[in-house]
Amino acid sequence: MADDKGEGKELELDGKGKSKKMIIIIAAVVILAVGGGAAYFFLAGDDAVSQEQLDAELDGDSASEGEAVESVSASTGSALYVPMPRPFRFNVPGAARDRFVEIRVQLLVRGSDNEEAAKKHVPLIESTLLATFSQSNADDLATSAGKTSLKQKSLIEVHKIMKEVEGSNVVEKVLFTGFVMQ
């Protein structure tokens, strides 16, 4: 009879162990499912241009019809990156002392025509970017907002110069792929 009671306790422990194991397995499956869903959500973005965006660009008041069609076709091309051949190295004034800055830049363009235009005018773009970068100061470049502002100013200046020589913006974004300030 003593043996019967011992066997009952063993069976009871196996039942609790199995339920704990099932809970752990279910929790692991749920965590993996949530992680997979989150990864899909963040990594599988839709880069397609919507019909509403195309219509809005075609109906724009400031651009003529030919310019609107050109900008739509340029924006729907594949994204290509044009690297600047060498990093920009320059000194900027700061409140306490001058700083040395090195920025590596790539240009985001859409379509092979814009890529060729950007490559053709690399010296002009480099000159424009260097002039824009040299106007900044170390205190602004030390913050994230200052770097973002510098990117926006750079893009505006590149758009101006490319409109003059090519008749269109050509460059969609100015990207900083390396940034060092000493």
C-alpha cells in the first residue's frame, strides 16, 4: 500500500511538469509570432507611389504640364545611389574652439537618367555641398537637429544648381553615410 501512494505522487508530478512545458511552448510560439509580425510590419514597407500622389503632382499649380510629367516619371524610377568620390573635410567654428568635420555623402536619385546627370555634374555638386557645409558651425552640427538641418540646406542648394544646369531637381535626397567631428 505504501508503494501505491508513492506511484500516485510520481504521476501527479509528471502531469504538472507537462502543463508547465506546454505553457512554455505556447509562450514561445506567441513571442515568435509577435516578433515575426513586428519584423514584417517594419521591414516590408510599401515604396510604391499611390495614384493620388501621381494625380496631385500632375495637377500642381506651380509646375507646367511637361515639368510635372518629368518629375512624376523621375520619382517613380528605381532608387539609385550616387556616391561622392571623396569625403568632405573642412573646419567649422565653435563656441569653445574650431572643429574638424568629415562627412561622407551619397545622393539618392530616381531613374538612370538622373543617375547619369548626377554623375556628370559631380564636381559642381561637390562644390555646392562644400560651400553649404562650410557655412555651418560646430555647435549646430553637434545636435541631431543641426545635422538634419544641414541635410535639408544641402538638398535645397543642390536642387537650385541642378535646376540651372539640367532643368530638373535630379537629386531626391542628400544622405550622410559618414559623419565625424573632432
